[in-house]
Amino acid sequence: MIAPFNVPTILAIRAIAPALALGNAVVLKPDPRTAVCGGAVFARVFEEAGLPAGVLQVLPGGADVGEALVVEPAVRVIAFTGSTRAGRAVGSLAGQHLKRAHLELGGNSALIVLPDGDVTAAAGVGAGGTFSHSGQICMATSRHLVHESIAEEYTAVLTEKVEKLPVGDPFREQVALGPVIDAGQRDRVHGLVTASVEAGATVRTGGTYEGLFYRPTVLGDVPVDAPAYREEIFGPVAPVTPVASLDEVAELAAGTEYGLSLGILTRDVYAGLQLAERIPSGLVHINDQTVDDEAVAPFGGVGASGTGSRHGGPQATIEAFTETQWVTLRGDLPTYPF
């Protein structure tokens, strides 16, 4: 199991627990930036619970450690959660060694806002999808595709809501957004914002930072060729792009290599379902934002977002962490014509 830095406890245990329950030994490689809360804590908890020594091993380290795990003959299944770039490398290496690799990768998830609903409520939903966990969630709302008749109102209301969000250290005060993971990620987010402004987007609020605390940012009139539209941001930035029709929004929402999560806000649920059928996505949420999953439901993306469900519910879990074996049994030896 190779786990990421974001939500490290949940994203590790959802693979560790079912794998152990199904009789497997597990090697966990946490992200070096979260090696304690996403790694060492599990070793201590399971040790105190009486798990036999060696059944769960925690192996912190970088990419070289991950590569060693993938090529190790004793490792039969790889469960990887992380970036699409790293996932492609893991999948390629696993394929060379004929190993199963369950890959949960990045996303560029769209929230489609149709003009028949409550704009204020829709902006609140959009804010929740983008700014939860400072945007550091694979299924975060990365693109706000809003009908042109309400796009300006939506952007204004979203901006008003975002400007009220407190940013700071959650260990010192009650805040809505904490820091991004490190300076490298902060600089990447800021680079996407800056390049998108150069491409024609407008900063409605935010676009600045202090230390690792990046201000929640709303970008208006974002062109479809802007970096903040095309790339996974993984930070607290909400790019809003006006759309003219259902056909255009379907084309834009589907026009990405990713396919993790999709949200559609509309009073016409049937129309929302019809629209969703035109957009490849592992998860679809009608009248909710894109950050939504349940432990009992299969979770996974399509395209560059991963290789499908590997956790959530008994069927997906059993298929992920077991192997099928056909066994026959007879009381007496059969007679053959030889």
C-alpha cells in the first residue's frame, strides 16, 4: 500500500483494514511528509491490538522505496493512491512484473451549475467542493462550469462567501482553511493562478499567500486554455467558466483526461441524469458537490483518474485483495481411458 499525504489516516486505513481482514500481510509506505499520522500510528495501534509481529510493516521513504516495493516478488498486489504522474510510473512498473495495481489517481472534477436553481445555495455547494481541506482532495471541485445567464451572479456570491472564510493554524484558532502541505505545493498553486490570469482569467478574491497559508481564491471568466482550468490544482482555488448550453457544458466537462467525480446542480433531476450520461466519471452527484463518498460504496475513477474501484463495499474489496482459485475434490480416483 502506497499512501498519499492528503487525508493520510483515512486513505491508508481504507486499504490496510480490508487487506488484513481478508488474510493478507501488508506493507504500508506512507508519504514522507505524513509518515507519523499516516504510518507509524498504525503500527502502534495494531501492535497494541495484538496483531502478530510482521503482519503489518510500515516502511517510510521516497520514490525509491515505492519502486522497491513494486518490484519485490513477495508483493503480489499494489494499492496506490497519489498523483497521476506517479501512478503511471507505478502501473507501468507493476505491468512489467505482471502484478495487479489498483491505482487511485488525480482529478479535475467539474461542478455544473444550471440556471434553474438557487444561485446562493449553489455557490455554497461550490465553495464546499473547492475549499474543503484547502482543496487538497483528489475529488475536489476543480472547475465551476456555470450557465452564462447566472455566471456573474454565481461568481459574485461565491466571492462574497469565500472572503468570509478564516484562514490560519487550526491548532491555534477556529478556521475554515489551514495550510497547504509544503512550499513546493504552494508555489505550484500560485503559479497556476498567475499563469491563468495571464491567459485572461480575473482574480475576484485571493491570489496571495503568507507562508504556507494560501488565501482562498476565486477566478472569474476562466478560459478553457488557462492552466487553472486544464490542470489539477490541488489547492484552494475556484475557477469559474461560463457556458452557453447543455451541449457546450457536456463537451467541456468531458474534455479532460481525468474522470473522477462530477457534480450537477439543477432542479430537473432527470435532466441532470441525462447530462451525466454524456460525461465519463467514476462518481456522479446530482445536486451535490464533487467531494462525496461513502465507505460502503465502490469508489474509483476512469481515464487518468485511475483503474476503477478497489475499495468500498464487499465486492470491490474482495476482488481487490484476494485471488480466485478453483478447487475440485473427489473421494475416489477417476478412471481414464489410458
